[in-house]
Amino acid sequence: MKTQNKGKMMYLAGEWVDCARTIEVLDPQDNRLIDLVPAASADHMRKAIEAAQEGHRISAALPVHERIAILNKAADYIAARHEEYAITIAREGSKTIREARKEVTRCIQTIRISAEEARRINGETIAFDQMPGSEQRVGYFYRFPIGIIAAITPFNDPLNLVAHKVGPAIAAGNAVIVKPATATPLSALKLAEAFDHAGLPQKILSVITGYAKEIGDVLVTHPAIRMVSFTGGLTAGESIVRKAGLKKIGMELGSNSPVIVLEDADLEAAVESTVSGAFWAAGQNCLGVQRVYIQEKVFNAFAQQFVERTKRYRTGDKLCEETDMGPLINEQEAIRVESWVQEAVEKGAALLCGGERNGAYYSPTVLTAVPKQCRLAREEIFGPVVTLYPVPDLETAIQEANEADYGLQAGVFTQDLQKAFEAIRHLDVGGIMVNDSSDYRIDAMPFGGVKGSGLGREGIKFALQEMTEPKVVCFALSR
């Protein structure tokens, strides 16, 4: 099929479809109109689901070598247009062009890993004769695709987080319907363009643009949907769980990630890593460093170096090669972040640097002495704000880090292996980065959290487990 993605069309079951109603896609930097996309109706979503019921049968019947070829061709298509994809990410979202290029590179890797993992969806033989009376039985289990995946994705990684759902879904032989973030739908449509070019059969993939309040419930509640894979906020995630009914749920719901810096740490490396971890993508990062617990002996030295490094962080035009940080996704989010910081300061927090807003831009901000009752201490700020806390020892740092109702990833900086393993054992999170900030991730690793940070795990191999089910086969042999 000839690819026709012009921004005003969405990808409905393998066809580029227009719509009378549209949504403006704006550049958050200056509110310039980038493009228009369809504002899909509930009927559009129902059509996508109806087509996907046939699509999952087509997908399940695709030989593994064809799934691998399609995934690799899609990755090749993106790689050949790397800068084009990066500019799309940077313009519609918050990322600088340098950050956007890294996301495109990761997306290509995500799709290629999906192709590799497609050949490794294996089962096992089962020793039925372990049970007395079953000596004449042999068998095995294999994994089969579950059907239709609903993929609901956020604005902060508008290409790679879509690939993290679409890649494994196709590798496993499922159909998938993507509902991208309303603010950043163009990157998801360009991913559909790549799969269209790669020859993915019709009806397997849809990317439906529209408002969540109009099409979201149709998608998550439909009985034909067998799994909802959602990345977003805790409140929205809880709402989906209540509505979804009897289906698989995979959720990554963010965090207010802690990092622990002990007195024996390499302070220069810890500062560089945590500053990057705090302000990457304007702090709109589910793994972003939000709380840093520093052993008292080195607190002053760390805080001074951290503030000095933060003040050198360059904000400005996202497409400028020298820019370190762009705006938040919109001015409303910047105003919200500003209000959280003001609340903390009013309750006694000390503002070490930043705290200034200009439209959708909010300067990289560092605070200390933030009271525990503040939203900034308890909730996910999802903005360029980090809080520093002095602690007497590792035990106290772990206790305070675990107090939040989130547990995605954490970081710990130390040269002491025993202390590193103490943190590993006792931090209540899904991943611990030793001598790295909380925001380190590769796309092949299991990724997810505990408590309010979500359910299940992403990362290609692990998503494939979620998107397939085991089927047991047993033969009773003649005696």
C-alpha cells in the first residue's frame, strides 16, 4: 500500500483515514500550529476494534520469519529517516533535538529487539510422569498470542514508548490499537507509516488519534480487547483498572524516583548523573530523579556542586544544538509545577536555584528542606524540579526513600559493595541503578515498578510474556 501520512490522517486498520473534526498539534515552545490530526469518534474506535478481530487472526498466522522481516523493514525505514523522525519528536513535544535523536535511535533498537525476540517465543516439555499414574503421558506447553492489545501512550516519549507496545505485540502475533497522547500524535503516526511501508498486513495495526474522553472508554472496556497496556499517570491508571473488566493489564504509572549518595561516592560522577537524570526532557520522565538523599558528611559539597551544574543547564529553542532543556508540554503544566514549588517554599523549603517560569518554560529548580506534607515530597512532579535531603546513614536514606507510594527505579552511589547490596535488598522498587541515577534504562531489560508505579513489566522479552499465554498439550500414549 502506498503510504499517505500527511498529518491529517490516522491509521485505521491499515488504511489512512481522514475525519471532519480535527485536533490541533501545537509546538509547546511557542504554540505554533504544527499540523492537524483527526479527532476520532467512538464509531472510528469501534471500527478499529472490529477490524482488529480479523487482524489478530491474520497476525497469529504470520510465520515467525515474516514477522521478523516486517519488524526489521520498519526499523530500516526509520533509520533511513532518522533526522526527520527526530524533528517530529522535538517539534510536537518537549525534547530538544539532541534528546529526540536519542529517542529515535532507541526506537530503532526496540523494534530490532522485537524482531530478535520473535524467534525466541519458546515453550518447554513437561514431565507428566512426575505424578503417579501419568507414566504414559508426554507433552509440552507453547505460547500463543492473546488477541488484541490496546496500547495507550503518553506524550513524553511519543515514538519509543509506542514502539515498546507495538513491537512486542506484532512479534507475538497479536493485533494492536494505539491511542497516542493527544498532544503528541504525529510520532505515533510516523511509526505506523514505517510499518505500512514494511508491508504489515492490513487490520493488524491501528493508530487512532482523538480525545480520551470520547474514544478511551470504548477501547479499554470492549470485550474483544484482551490486554490494556498503559503508560501514564496513577489517577488515569486506576480509572482504567476500574473500567477495563476481565482482561490483562500492564501499567507503568511513573514515580518520584529517589537517589542515594553515600559519603564514599564519586561526587563528581554522582552530580553529573543526577543533574542529567533530573532535567532530561524537562523533567517529564517517569524515571526522572526527584528526591536525592545525601549522607550528611558530603551534603554541603554535593549540594554546592549540584547547584553549580544546574545553573549551567541551558534552556531555550529545542531545535538548537546547544540547548539542554526545552519547555514543558504546555503552559498549564508549567503553571502546575510552579504552584507545587511555591507551596513547598511557603511551607519552609529553601529554594537553592531556579523557580522561574516563562510561558511553558520552567527553569531547572533545586530545593532542600522540603516538608514531607508537601505534594513535591509525596507525588510525582513530572517537571524539572529536584529536592535534596541530608541523611545520617544508609538505613535512614532507604527508609525515607521507601515512604513514597511509588517504586519504579532508584539510584545509589557508593564504592562499598556491602552497602550497595543492602540498598538492593531493601529499596522497594522495580530496578536499582548502582553508581547511576534512577533514569538509566536499556530497552531490553525488564521495566516496571511496584506500589503506585504500576503492574507488570515492559522490555521486549518481558512484554512478550505479558502478550502471550501458555497452552498445555498432553498426549496419553497407548499402553
